[in-house]
Amino acid sequence: QKEVEQNSGPLSVPEGAIASLNCTYSDRVSQSFFWYRQYSGKSPELIMSIYSNGDKEDGRFTAQLNKASQYVSLLIRDSQPSDSATYLCAVGGNNAGNMLTFGGGTRLMVKP
Amino acid sequence: GAGVSQTPSNKVTEKGKYVELRCDPISGHTALYWYRQSLGQGPEFLIYFQGTGAADDSGLPNDRFFAVRPEGSVSTLKIQRTERGDSAVYLCASSSRSPGELFFGEGSRLTVL
């Protein structure tokens, strides 16, 4: 049974701070890793994907992957109130369809 | 349309009834996925289509659930003899680029009374 674990939060940070979101996964053969953002009452939207160990930066977002520790994280710099949402970590295998296993999500609150 | 379209957006039904949920993916996307999301949880995989065929239906919880995609575009998720535990938001997603980079519809909220 593949598992993806996230702290449900809420994680509360002040505006302008760095928000750090963490995720661990159980399946060592996982090949692809994603962060989705989900606003309340809305559907998930992809914000980052990462496939190799190390860091990947996109604007204010940085994804970090450590396959040896089975750990993936998302850093949000200069957090804004509009970043307040639930962040879902998703892990894919090496199958053709790459079905994703999602974590339960971490709720982030950015306070002005 | 530009995005994934799902209908109905809300469906209230009684225990034991039959329900159909429809998904119209982004034009040209060959991969289509159904997920189910309960309150406070992440999406749970149900079934994946590549073209017309169900490439992986391992996430369907039991034989009351069935999905089709007869022409490789629109898909219908069918739930027979609904139970209160089926209440959730049913999300459809499509993909054309890298597998795992999914575009989700707004979901169909199913409530079984």
C-alpha cells in the first residue's frame, strides 16, 4: 500500500515569511513528485513537479527532493495571503499512466 | 471549452439509486483519470483511461462502480446502488504532457441520503 504523509496543519505564517511544507512517501520506486494547490471549494491545480534529487525553483516556489530519505518539500518565499490554501503532495510510480497517490494535504494560512 | 468540464456539479440522491457523472476532458488529451475526494482528505485514485480503454481500474472500490469512455473523449462514471459512504467529490482530470501533470475539473459533489 503506497502511502504519502503530510502534516494536516494548519501551518500559519506571517505575510512575507517563508512557508515550508513537507511530505514523506513509502514507496521507494516512486519516480515523480508533484505539489498541487487546492483553494477551499475548488479543485487541485499543479504548481510544481520534480523528478530528480535536489532543488527545483519556479518563481517564489522551490521543490526539494531527497529520494534516499523518501522526502519531498515545498518552500514558498515571500508568502502572500493569496497563498492560503491546502497543498497536496502527490507521488507517482514508473507505470505508464503514472497514477498519483496523494497525501491528505497541509493547510497553509498566511496572515497579513 | 478550455478546461475539463464535469457535470453535474452537484448531485443529491437517495441510498440505492443509480448515478452517472460525466467528464469532458481538455481537447486532445488522451489520458483521463477519475479521483474521489472526501472532506479533509487528498484525492483517491479510481480509474485511468488511455484513449478508449481503461488502462487501470484498480482504484474502483467495488463492482458498483464502473466507468466508460467509448469514443476516447467524454467519460462517464457510473455508480449503482449508491450507499451513504459514496458521498464525496468526484474529480476528473486529463493529461497530455508528462503523466502526473493533471488538469482537474471542478468536480461533481455527490451526496447520498
